[in-house]
Amino acid sequence: MASNVLYSSAAAYERFHRVQGQALVRQILNSLTGKSERLMSYDEVKDLLLARGQIKMRDTQMIRLDRIVGSVGRYRDFDRYFLPLSGANAERWKRIDMALNRLEDLPPIEVYQLGEVYFVRDGNHRVSVARANGLSHIEAWVTVIDVPVELTSDVQPDEMIIKVEHAHFLDQTDLNTLRPDAHIELTEPGRYQQLLEHIHVHHYYLGLEQQRDVPYAESVASWYDNVYLPTVESVREQNL
């Protein structure tokens, strides 16, 4: 980007309100179509993912802006494309826009990396300004979080939740080991938790029926063979 020492506060003001207007239009269209373009909450995703640890990168690196999908604390102030919403600080946004266009030094942002995507710890307004100015990368301090599922920049919030719940379901049941041919793929958040509850109930009644302490793994296999599979086969036979 060429330096523009004459870049004024009026130009920054005009750019801010233009991109904020774009965000408003997206919100209206999404309300009509039911599509979600909300920015993801890091804390919500991390809790769901049961993150196993952190690895602090020693150096900064250039990261792709289109892989930043969430924020630690300001996920309500910007949309999925980091267009500013009503909660964004207009004055801070404009100051950063002026600094960027005058090629003044801006500190690297701080992000958490989960899979292939990033969540902003510090620097949400800098990300928003960079995207509004057509940049593709930004300098960042990166902390890598080890997670059990593959996350990419095109994943939607509900899809991410389903991926996480599926990983948690397999971790709790070990079904992929007990029944390697089992492929349970659900399409709505919260459904894997219902399956876990079904298994717990089956475990309880199986112990009563056999009058012994049934190992949980045995109950999982029994549930899959005698409850889940017959139900699925019946649904398929009825073309439901």
C-alpha cells in the first residue's frame, strides 16, 4: 500500500461508515435467509473443543485475514467478515485506518490458532481495518491451541459445534474402536448429547436385566447392535 500522508480523518470516517453500512445490509439479508455470519466466540469454541494445551510461538508471523473467524471478547462487535457492527469503536477504527494509510507502525495483533483458523485475542479493530483496505495478511503473535478436530475457515458455527460434539461422542464411547464400521453422522447441534443419554439409560437397564455391573464399553456395543442399528434399519425400510 502506498503511503498517503494526506489521508484525512474525513476519509477514515467515510470508509468506516461505508463498511458499517455493508455490515447492516448483510445482517438484513441474513435475517431473511436464515444464514448466520456471526463471528465465533473463542471461549465457546474452546470449551466445546476441550482444548488440550497451548504452544506459544516465539516469533510473529504473517497470517491470512480470511482465516480469522472469531474473537475472544468482541465477537458481537464485528461480523464474520470483520465488518464493524454497532458495538465497534468508531474513533478507534478511524485512527487505525489513518495510521495504516499513512504507513505508520501498528503493533502485531495477538491470536489463538485452532486448526487452520484464528481467533483474535487483541487487535479486532486492526483486523477490521486491514480487511476494509483490501489487505490479505496481517502480522500476528500466534498461540497454537491443540484441538481434536479439523477446523477450516469455511466451517460455519453450527458445523463446528457438530464436529466438536461428534469428537466428544467418540471420545466418551470409543465407538469407532468398538465398532469400526459404525458411521453416525448427525446434522443438528445437541443430538450427540441425546445419544449419550440414550446409552447411559441403556447401560442402567442392561445392568438391571443381567444383575451385574456391566462395563460401559459393553453397554455401548450393546446399544449400537440392539438399539441404534435396528432403529436405523427400520427407518430405512420405511423410507422415512
